[in-house]
Amino acid sequence: MSEFVEQCREEWRRIGVPDPLADEMAADLASDLGEAEAEGVSAEEFLGSSAFDARSFAASWATERGIVPTPPTRGKARRRPVVLVVFTTVAALALIIAAALLLTGEPKVSVVTQRPHVVPMPGPTFVPPAPGGRVLHAGASAPVEWMLLLLAIVALGFAAWLWSSRSRPRPPGIQT
């Protein structure tokens, strides 16, 4: 087997062409090169500029046969969709905002028990408790903040799954 065919075989092994298909392609290439040589045509004339780059020739032939996927070009490079970027950004912001609100505990609501008979005045006022009364402080929006935090965590998990599934290599489809 010629050195060119052997270099092609090594490239097919490197890019994941199954052995039976690589054997078939190597046999076809060796046969074609043998026929060309018998007719007085050199490998350079038969293969053109590909005769000097066995790796490129082997990869392009495997791609043309549909054995390996077409490598992305600069113009067709894999890009993350804008929607996924925006979704991830919004989920991250929601997580940060919910965490900040929970940590600061704002806004607070005060509840006075057993309060004296006082006429309520408009606007925020402090009403001291009656003797023996209690003032209870609670975050008014805590349930909403916890729900926002949980939703943001779920959304970020989903976004992470989407990002990872987009970057996983797909198995090559074999067509003969």
C-alpha cells in the first residue's frame, strides 16, 4: 500500500471513520491510484494539489461521503443563540436580586399587639406598644423573595443544562 494511502488511513482513524469503511475507502483509493499509474498518470496529476496533503484529502473525502460531520467554518462557527444568553442573564439577575433582598430583609412590617386606642394617622408612624404588648417584626415580601430565589435557581439549572447540551459533540451519522 502506498505511503499516501497509509497517511489517509491514519487520518480516517484519527477522525473516527469506522474500520470497515476506512478499509473500503483505502482499497478504492489504492485501486484508483493503481489504475492511474497503469495509464501513465501520476498521483499528482490524478489527485491534483491533494496529493501533497493526505490528511486534508482523507478528511474531505470522509466528509463528502457523509461519514464524519462537516467541520464548522469561521462563517458557520457555532454561536450561542441570543435567546439563551438573555435567558441566562435574566435568571442570574433574578438570583442576585432575590438573594440581596433576603439578606437585607427589606421591607419590614411591624405588627403591634394590644395597642392602645390611638387614631391612626396617614403615613408611616411608630406606635409604641401598650403596657404588656408586643411588637412583631416580619419581612413583608419574604415569601415572594424565596419564591423568586427558587425560580431563579431552577432557571439557572435549566440554562446550564441547555448550555452543556449545545456543546456536547454529536455522534457522526454514517452513510455509505
